[in-house]
Amino acid sequence: MSIFKIQGNIVDIKAKNIFYGEVEVADGKIVSIKPLTTQDSELLTPDFILPGFIDSHVHIESSMLIPSEFAKLAVVHGTVGTISDPHEIANVCGMEGVEFMIANGKTVPFKFHFGAPSCVPATIFETAGAALLSADVDALLQNDDIWYLSEMMNFPGVLYGDKEVYKKIAAAKKYGKPVDGHAPGLRGDDAKKYIDAGISTDHECFTADEALDKLTYGMKILIREGSAAKNFEALIDLMHEHFEMMMFCSDDKHPDSLAAGHINQLCQRAVAKGIDVFKVLQAACINPVEHYKMKIGLLKEGDAADFIVVEDLINFKVLQTYIDGELVAENGESRVVSQESGLLNNFDCSEKNISEFQFQNSEFGEPVYAIEALDGQLITNKIICQPIVKNGFYESNTANDILKIVVVNRYKNAPVAKSFIKNFGITNGAIASSVAHDSHNIVAVGVDDESICKAVNLVIKESGGVSAASPQPLSKGEGTGMFKSMVLPLPVAGLMSNDDGYKVATAYTAIDKMVKEEMGSTLTAPFMTLSFMALLVIPHLKLSDLGLFDGDEFKFV
């Protein structure tokens, strides 16, 4: 039987009280919490003991790490558990993908709480690798390892009474499990109808007015700050009054930013904004556990010993992380040891020819629409562009930052979908990725067809990954010769690496640096932004493997 005691300033979040005391742990449980006087203490420490942090909505796959490697990095920042939607791997590998995530997560001391994906495929306007019908979702929700119904992205289906959608919601209600939402921009009566269907959270609010609208109808709002979508600044002031109805999440976080920090960073920023520290900690530590009935201790006698020690309640520098009484991280070093996992994938397309990325101006009518990407947002604008026409073929207009974007079906050989995009800032070469929400076909953006073809084929050769290809001049002013190429292989479903998490973070940092410094991208996270350009359920304009799609009218342009 493992027994230890730890002393420090104990933070009672609900009581809004801090007292110097001692926590005694035996066999993974907290057996006592008692206040101490200075005379009683063995060593008076300024450190603070509090419940661990929770990411209340995250797609582990977006970290490009398998769950066990995600855990290795997250515990360093005081994260002890997550509400994890395995929607991405489910779109590629179906039920087998969800089972892979659960099994791998169980190999490490970390508290993953997976959901049953509600929208696989996300829409009928793209090619996915699998489908989960209402019967499949019902079967998943009966599993004790499934804690909720994942984000209901098909909000039109909710509003217009889609039978399959309502069967999935009914199954969650039947088993007493919450239903997560996804309804960007939904307001007024439509928002009320969506919430009244039984949907309890939303992480897609990008204005305070939208979030307040949904809070008024009883929905809980998640403040999202990921690698691409950043809504913290827009929503944080609502926490002054609505802290009991709010949580923090990352949604999608690339390995380099996960290595740098997690929910601890949001606590630091919120306190710096003048939000009461107890309100911040309630959102970061308490609300997710209570809403989802998570199997995570809240620093109470009889609870699982899931808690952290931080240096102060300003910067939230994490000194120690305990899960079930086990010290899993200390002073910036992870003690989580990942286990070997088998590979799982669904990738079956041939390498492409340059001609497949060319398209004649006769293929498009007037006007020619382009996607306008917005840094730090998942929403895009629908704009009219003027691409260059040369010998009857459209070309990128780099002077106006109008580049080609393509989506390649990864599941079978099929025609390439082509359009234009603004705001990537790339001045030479191309980037490509098989992380392309939600169906995870290959998406690429580039200046010229040869570079796009090169970047796409790098991904195909690895059966998944992110890549960059930049043509190098033969000599000053004389054409191009060899390409400088980088690729980060993602052999698990074309979404994740099974390599060490810190190695993956380093490799990702290198390719990200190449795209920004050598190829000119002006985006904060070019690959994360790229991954959302095929996400049809986010307005206003996106590109799937089947064509250019208007997310407002929910139809092809």
C-alpha cells in the first residue's frame, strides 16, 4: 500500500478559501486533508495544491500524437484528464478507430474520457473512410469507456428534425450521458431550438454576443484557444458573471504548442485579465468534472488523488502532477512512459501527376470564388478573385496572395478538386496535409502545380503526413532545379505519429519554420489553418474532394 503526505497552501475552489495544510494519500486515494499550524508543518512551503486541469474538448488526433504520447506532454502542464472526441479517427477508420484510441489511452496514467462521434461522416458532401449510424452510436454509448455524445455538428439536422440525428441524441439521453454541441454563429430562436433538443455545450462561439445568447438559454460555453481557432480574447470577460457555466478547451492543438503549454496558460491569461482566481479555477478544474461526471478527483477526502502543485496562482508554473496518487510529472519532466501501439490506417490512392492539378478557365464560370482564410479563426469568407490565366489555364496570383488550393481523395483514385484561397502568404512552393477535417482527405495550398504535386505525393508516399516542398533555383535568376522538401509522417490513420511526442513536436516545429521563414506564410499556424479548409460545417466557403462548398446555403457553389 502506497502512502505519502504532501504539504502546501491547499486551494478549496468551491469555498473560495486557501489554507496551509496537509494532504495524505493512500493507495491512490485522498484519505485526509487537514489544516496545519506553522508549528505542525515539517517545512513551510509557499507552493499551492489544487485539483488538476481539464481540457473540456479536444481532438487528440490534432496533436499528431497517439493518446499515450499526448498524455506524456500534457501532464507536464498539470492536465490530468480530457474530454476527447475521437471524431477524426472515426471518420477514417470507423469503430476500429475509436477502439484504438480507448485502448491506447488505457496504457498510461492519464484520464481520457472519450465520446461517441455523432457525425461520421460530417456531411454527405465529401468522401470519408467510414460511417457511424445511429445503431453504432447507441452501441458505443453503452460502453463504460464512452462518456458523452460528441459534438453534434449537424445543426441543420437538429433544426429540421433529421431522424438519424434525433436517434443519436435520444440514445445519449437514454444512457444519461451529455450531448456536446457545435453550432458556430447560431443565434436567437434557432439557438434555442438546438439547445432544447438536449445539447448542452458549445465550443464554437466566436463573439461574446453569440456566447451570451446561448448562455441565456442554459447552454454551457467552452472558451477555445487552440493552435488555429483562438476565441479567448472574445469570450473571457463573460467569466466574471458566468463562471459556473464556462470551461476551457483547446479543441485542436498541434504538438509544438502542446509541448509549450496547455490549460495552465489559459489560467495565467485569465488571472492577468482580472478574473477572480477562484472563478478561473472553477472553469479549469471543477466544471468539466461535474458536467461530464468524469472519473477525476477534486481534492476531497475519499477522491482519487488527482491533483497538482503549482508555484503560485499567477503564472501557474506546475511543479508536480499526481494522477491516482502517482507522480506523473515533476519540474517540467514527464514520467509517463508510452507503450508500443500497432498501426491503423485507411489510405489507398496512387501518386499524382502534375497535369491532375491543372485546370482550365473554361472549367469555371464567372465570377471565380475564393476562400479567404482568417488567421486564428475556423470561419472563412467567400470572396471573388481574379486568378491569372495563362494559355487557357488558371494560375496563382501571388501578387494578390491568391493561391491554388486542392483536395485529393485519399481513399480511392478520383478527380482532384481545385479552387483558390487567400491569406496564406506563401510566395514559393506548396504545403500539404492528410490532417484535413473532417474526412481527412489530402488538402494542399501552393503557388504552382509542380510544387503542389510534389507536396501531395510526399504525403501519399508516407500514407499520411504533413509536407512542404519549395523549388530551389539552379542559379540566380535561372529557373528551378531540385526541391527542398520536408515531411512529417503520420502513419496512424494518416493523422498521428507513434513516435515520441517531443520528437514529433521538434519535427513539426522545423517544418512550420520552413513554411514561414523560407516560403513566406504569414499565418500563425499554417498547417492547422490548412487542416480546416475542407471543414464544410464551418461557414462560409470550404473545399471538399467533391467541390467548392457554401457553408451558409449548405450546397456546392
